[in-house]
Amino acid sequence: MKHALAFFLFLVLTLSTSLPTEASDYLNEIVRANGLYAEKHYAESAQAYESLIDKGVQNGYLYYNLGNAYIRMGKTGPAVLNYVRALKWIPRDENLEANLKFAIQQTRDKIELPPPGTLNVLLFWVHDLNFHELVVFTIGLNIIFWVNLALWMYFPFLKVVRNALLCFLFLSFVSIGVKIKNESDLKLGVVLAENVEVKSGRAGDAVTLFQLHEGALVTVTGKHDNWLEIRLNDEQKGWVPQNSLGT
């Protein structure tokens, strides 16, 4: 398993800009969590990372390091869950992808991430960029477009550039729409219980269709009271207790 300790500098820059009033407290907690991990106190480091997340700190490398702590503890369910959460923020990280694959191979069911749809294959950059990056790119492209439009009034030869920018701007808006749709339609869940029975209905005495084990990746398609509807494929779907799954 490829392992990389906390990307401390990245977290410093992120927290110093997004949490200016409490950054020092959070950074001290990050330093403590990283130190605990380095000293192989994985349970304590996981608690420290979880505490930061509970306080509202959201960062891909934070989830990644938490996943690393859990995999060291032999808890494949929480490890897979936090690696999946990290993917939303740092989709291009090779170490994260390698660690997620390693964690999945440690599970009994060995269920891989669902393959991308046709639209996601065509708009491949949607997978490689997180939502924030897509929005920033679109805003920057929009500014360049309007600057070019103003200059085009004086330099007609910029018409070709204007048209190209307009096409890219349209694609960027489409990309944001696809990203939003992906994150709303494809809600992944990870089995945290050692063993869970997938039921045909929302009741403990309903027929058991099949079983899943800790770390199994599923797609959450619905929720009713304390039950979640999950799907592996068109044939394998059913209901599980909400507390058996992490999302």
C-alpha cells in the first residue's frame, strides 16, 4: 500500500484562508494528529482527525489521512468510507487511488467503484476536477471572455478567439451541471457493520436477499425512516438499516 503522511503545507494554506479566526487552533490539532500518526498511535490520531471533521473542517487530505489511520487499525469500512470522501476533494491524487484500491482488496466483497457513465467519459475532465476547481475555472474563463469581447470591438481579428472562448465557456457550464448531477444521482455508501443483511423491504423480518460485509461499496438510491435503499446492480438491490452504512 502506498502511503503518504499528511500534506501539512496544503492544510496550512487551506485553513489559513478558509478559517482565519480559528486557524491556529485547527492547525495545532492537525499537528497533534499527525504526530500521533507518526508515533503509530493510530486510534488517537483517528479521533483527532474525526474531531476536526466534526468541527466543520472539510479537506481532502484530512479525509485521506483519516482513511490511512483506519486502514492501519484494520478497520476497512471506515477506511474505504473516508477514502471515498477524499476523492470528492482530491480526485487526481494517485496515492489516494492506490490506497483505496488496496483497502477494497482487503474487504470480503471486493466491490469496486461504479464505472463512469458515457457522458463522464466524454467530459473526462469532470472526474479529474473537483466542484470548486470547476467553478473557479468557469469564473476565470468568463472574465477572460468579457475582456476579449471588449477588445474585439477595437480589434476585429479577435473574433476567432471570442468564438473559441464562448465554446469553452459553454462547456464549462455544462461540466458544472454534470458534476452537480453526478454528486446528486450517485450517492455512494460503505458498509460499516461487520455483516449486514440486505432485505426485500423496510423491516427486520423481511426476506433477506443477500448479505454484504464491512467495506462493501454500494449506491444509495433512497431513504425511508431508518432504512436506506441500496443497489449494487440492476439485479442486486434492497434495504439495509441506516446505522449499518456510512455515506
